[in-house]
Amino acid sequence: MALEYAVPLEALVDRAVNAFRGTYGREPSVVVAAPGRVNLIGEHTDYNDGYVLPMAIERYTVVAVDAAQHDAVRLESATMGDTATLGLKQRADLAEQPGWAKYAQGVLDALREAGFVLKPMEGVIDSTVPLGGGLSSSAALEVSLMTAIEAVSALAITAQEKALLAQKAEHKAGMPCGVMDQFSSALCEAGNLMLLDCRSLERQSVPLADPNISVLIINSNVKHELTGGEYAERRAQCEEAAKLLGVASLREASLDQLAAWEPSAPPVVFRRARHVVGEIARTTQAAQALAEGDYASVGQLMYESHAAMRDDFEITVPEIDTLVELAREIGLEGGVYGSRMTGGGFGGCTVSLVRTADAEGIAKSIAEGYTAQTGQRSTQFITRPAQGARRL
Ligand code: GAF
């Protein structure tokens, strides 16, 4: 079987609740879930005030917790098999803590700095979101933990506020991300993609109801931590381009303006800007085409997006390019409308729009071609657009 099937959310919840009982000897009072996301198109546009078109995926992080008598937040990760003890009133020393603790501590710090009073609690985290795969495992952790804290500490907080605070938490963990991932995990709706205007924060639902169309995610299993520096470098280059163009953000720049600027522009900064300005336009066009059921046009825009990420933004890796080429070779006749890398880059996953009846065969053929050409193994799954964070 080429396609991997999801652990159902109910089974993941059972796992987390059982782990809670095993560790703490009582029932959790609060259980929440927050999903990962896949971005159909609109990459590295969020921090340029542009548009993104993500959807939540049927892969979740579940947090089972209860209030506690001590003065900290204690969390066990069933996925990683380790435990973090985090400071409520001040930051814990993270040197002795597992790697994921920096995101959890970021959540506590962001909430505290926003003026919320947090109660001590203890709990278990379990997840089916692949780690380091460009599917927002860190946003799922931040948003699920914040949703659990919201319930235990009885905070009055809107979903949008939660997404913005979760973004702050990620910044505190050393990753200067935009708003897309946390908005997706906190606010996406089942059955819909979310066209998010990252300048005004206005959201539009774009339904994906056609049963003949599926979203196929293929994990190259090439992992890369975006706290490594390349992401921050891309962001700085975009800011430099906006400054040189005399605009507040690349959202304000047009392709004509770029063409006039090209002869005097620093070449690398120019190419970064060309990706972003083109990608913002492609994203609104893709949302429109998707709403009209014009999947061939959506697919074409996905291929163009991938080429721009590969050649102008330089955030793909050879393994990811191979996955997209294998999809392209299958083509429309074989049931592939389009394919591109999704997420921050330097590894992770591709997202492809495919005909449902052909999905299994497409996944198998790409997986075999990938192993033959790279010697690596991919994992692949299909998902419908899932529901954002909620208390269960
Ligand atoms: C990462 C970031 F967290 C997002 O904000 C976004 O910039 C994305 O990379 C690229 O589109 O997932």
C-alpha cells in the first residue's frame, strides 16, 4: 500500500489519555487537538504582507492536561518519550530540557507578556504531525498547548489572538516566521482552504468539496530545521528588496516596478523579490481557479510556484525537485494537476493536486521513482481539509 493511513483522531486521543492516566494516576480534565497544515500555494509571502492558501491536515497534536499543585507546567511528550518542566513566572533553563521545550516555553512567555495569569498544570502531548516535514509540527504544538492552557486557566482569548500569540511563541523559539502556520492550526475550517490576507488578516474560505479531487502530500524525509538561518536570511533579503524599491513591503510592489528596477538591482535580492511578487499574484489566481473548479489552472500555478522557489528563492533541494518532476511526468492524463514543494523549504514535503481515482497509483509510482533516483524512501498520504484547534 503506497498511501499511509492516518491514526484516527479518536485513537490519538485515547493514546494521550491513557498516557496521562499512566503518568499522573488520574483523569485529565481537558483534552484538546490542533492540526498541522499544508500550504497549497503562497510560500514565503506571509511575512511580505501577501496572501497564502493553506488548509489544516488530518494530522494532529493532542494535549491532555489537568491543573496541578506545583508552580510549573510539566509536560510529557509521548511522541519523543521525554518530559519538560517549564516556568510559569519566568523562563525555565532550557539547556537541560528537550528540544521541543523551547516552543512550549515560548507559549507560556507570550501569554504571560500579554498579561494573562496562568495556572500550574501537568499533562501529556502526543502527535501524528510529522516532525521537521514542513507541515507545521511546531505550530500544532504551540496552538494545542495554548488551547489547553486557555481551558485550564480560563482565559478569554479569541482564536485570532491565539494564533498571533502562538506566532510570538515561535519567534521566541528562534524562528522569525510569518502568520500562516499558527493561523492555519488555530482557524482553518473542515472542508475548506483558507485564503489569508496576511496584511489585513482577513480570511476567506475556499471549499474543496469535489470528491474527484485529492490533496496528496509526499514527505521526502529530508529534514531541515528552519531555525538554521536560511529562513531569516530570506526574510532579510525581502526586507532589503522592499527598502530598495521604496515600498513598505513586497505586497506593494508590482511586476512592472520589478522590471524597471532589475538593471540596477542586486541580482540575488532581485530574484528573491521576483519570487515573492509573482507568488502573491499566483496565490489569489489559484484561489479563484480553485473556487471555479479549474484544477488544471491551479496545477499550472503550482508548477510555476515550484520553479520560482527553486530558481529565484532557492529554497528547494534536489530530492524535492525530483518529487515534483516525477509528478509532472505523470501529467494531467495520469491524474496529476500540479505539484510543488510546501512549507518553509530545504526539505520536507511536496503537495500535489490529483484525481482521486488515480491517487493510489500516483503515490506508488512517485514513491518508486523517488527511491530509484535518490536512494531515499518517501512517505505519502492523502488528506481532506481538517478543522482547526478545538477542545474535545
Ligand atoms: C514557515 C513559516 F513558519 C511560515 O510563516 C511561512 O513563512 C512558511 O515557512 C513559508 O511560506 O512555515
